[in-house]
Amino acid sequence: MGGVSEPILRAHDLTKVYSVRGTGQTLQAVAGVSLSLARGETLGVVGESGCGKSTLARLLVRLEEPTSGRIEMDGKDITHVRGSDLRTLHRRIQMVFQDPYASLNPRMTIGRALEEVIEVHRLRPSEQWSARARELLNLVGMSPAMARRYPHQLSGGQRQRVGIARALAVEPEVIVLDEPVSALDVSVRSGIMNLLAKLQDELGLAYVFISHDLAMVRHISDRVAVMYLGKIVETGPWEPVSDAPLHPYTLALQQAVPIADPDVEATRQVRTLVGEVPDPAAPPPGCPFHPRCPLAEEICREIPPLLALLSPDHRAACHVAARRVGKPEATIGNQASLEMSR
Ligand SMILES: Nc1ncnc2c1ncn2[C@@H]1O[C@H](COP(=O)(O)OP(=O)(O)OP(=O)(O)O)[C@@H](O)[C@H]1O
Ligand code: SF4
Ligand SMILES: [Mg+2]
């Protein structure tokens, strides 16, 4: 893990606007997200339900087109590629979904589900499909005999291994993993996490690993991005973000993680998140976190904080955090950049 090379994937100011059915309203599911991913590294993306994680995932792998912004792979603009160019792109970047059952055809054997990917992308001659499907099962720690089974004959963990094998079939460089273990029994999660780490080491894969659980992304990620209401509110190397967060929202996510030692757990003061994520169709003015933030001040209700560099390689969008590190201007910016961020 830990990449120093040029980013393989870069997103600049990505926005996705949806219309809310039957209301005439619109909502920004992703609101101006910029990020970069180096070869072989893992970027963890964390946030509560509805903050735009899956939308961001679908934009990055180009299953959906952004409303505005730009996505580059190896410096090449892929924001609007279509047709055969999109199919070529999907040999380099793949997605693993939260619910492996929904992404598998119930009437297709596992072997056929893998062969289908090899066929669609014309990766091997047809006489090699079956052997390659068995090889892929082996790669994800499953017996090649499983190729004859149907999805309903597998456990949740086995189905997610098949989902990973399908993504691996094209020999991608990047995999976007959208909550890959959230739907699984706690007992099988570590097996899948270990598999993902092993595959990354062996194949040099870069991951965008999405989760609502900071503890989950902490261990697998080189860097972490915390999302709130469609925006990144804090980002940097995993250690300062998860162990010494600057943003009150990240701190609340961190304090929601139970501590393994029951004595320590019993004595600590957990400041749990109060209230719900606001309706993204009617976001609050100023800082989107202000209605739930214990530190909110007047300025927070009026001026949206910019995502600013507050310590080396560590950014946060919080006026109070900026003041605490002696950079009160950093999140306010000048009037021109403020207007642009609205
Ligand atoms: N196709 C769509 N049409 C309209 N609104 C959508 C659509 N897809 C997502 N949304 C809305 O966009 C917002 C972000 O949804 P998204 O699924 O990206 O969040 P999420 O962080 O993945 O949530 P979860 O943790 O529950 O999976 C939500 O308010 C959601 O209702
Ligand atoms: S800007 Fe204000 S409301 Fe927003 S997170 Fe910081 S202190 Fe809280
Ligand atoms: Mg989601």
C-alpha cells in the first residue's frame, strides 16, 4: 500500500444533481467533490447513510454521468466517454456492490456469471472461458467446483467473493468497493477484508473503499475522505483523520466507534451524533453540519466553510478548526472563491 506515483484516478469538482420525483425539487447528491487516487493505494470514503457515497462510486466508475465536473484516468478525460470507449474503460476500473445477491443473476451458475464477463469484454477465446472462470474462483479463495452452483446455493460471504471475482475478471487497475462487507455477517467480514488486502498486494490494485464505519476504513486505507451531505468535509492520511480529526463530524464518527476494552468503553464520554442528516433537497445555509454541531457559531450559520489545508496533507472544512490551528482565513477564503463555493 502507499502510492507515491502520479494519480491513476482523479476527480475534480464532481457534482450530481437528481430531481426529486413528484416535487419539482432537485438535490445535489454529490456537491463539488475533488479527489485523487494513486496506483496501488486505498482511499477510504466514509459518511452516514444518504451522504452521497454510492452516487460518488457510480460517477467514478462511470455507471452514471456527472452533472458537472471532470474525471480523469491517467490524465485522460473520461467524464463523458460512451460506447466502446466506456467498455474499454471498464477493463481498467470496476465496482463491487454492497449486495452481491442483487448483482448476480439467480438463474445463472457462478461459472457462467464469470464467463459472461470474459465474453462481453472479449478477454479470451471461448474454449478458455471455463478454465479462466475456475482460475478466478481460486483467486478469491473458492473451490473451482463452486462454478456449478447457483447464487442461492452460496453463503453471503461466498457471493461477495464471486462479486470480487467478477470485478477481477477484466484484470482492472482500480476497484471501487461500495460497502463490500456491510451486508455480511460480522463473522465473515474479516475473511473478505483479508482477501481484499491480499489481492491488492498481489495485483497492485488501487481501491476506493466506501463504508459508513470509520473503524472499517481505518485499517485498510492509506488516506480517508469523510463525506457529509454530498461534500468532502475532511481528508488526509488515515492516521491523523481517524485518530486526531479536525472536523467535529469526523470526531463524532470516531467517538461512535466502540472501544474494545470494556473498562475504557464504560468510562469514556461519547458525544453521539444528534439529529438526522438534513434533507439534501433543502440543505442548511452556511456549514451543512451546523444544525448538529456542538461547536456551531454565528459564522457557521452564514458562511459555508471551504475545504482548506489546515495541517500538512490534512484538509478540513470547519471555521472553528481553522481558528484552532491559527488559520482563521483558510476556510473563509476571499469573496470570489466564496461565491463559487455556494
Ligand atoms: N437516482 C436517484 N434519484 C434521485 N435521488 C437519488 C438517486 N440516487 C440517490 N439519490 C439521493 O441522493 C442522496 C445520496 O444517496 P446515496 O445513495 O449516494 O447515499 P449513500 O451515502 O450511498 O447512502 P447509504 O449509506 O444509505 O448507501 C440521497 O438523498 C438519495 O436519496
Ligand atoms: S464550521 Fe462550524 S458548524 Fe461547521 S463543523 Fe465547524 S464548528 Fe461545526
Ligand atoms: Mg450507498
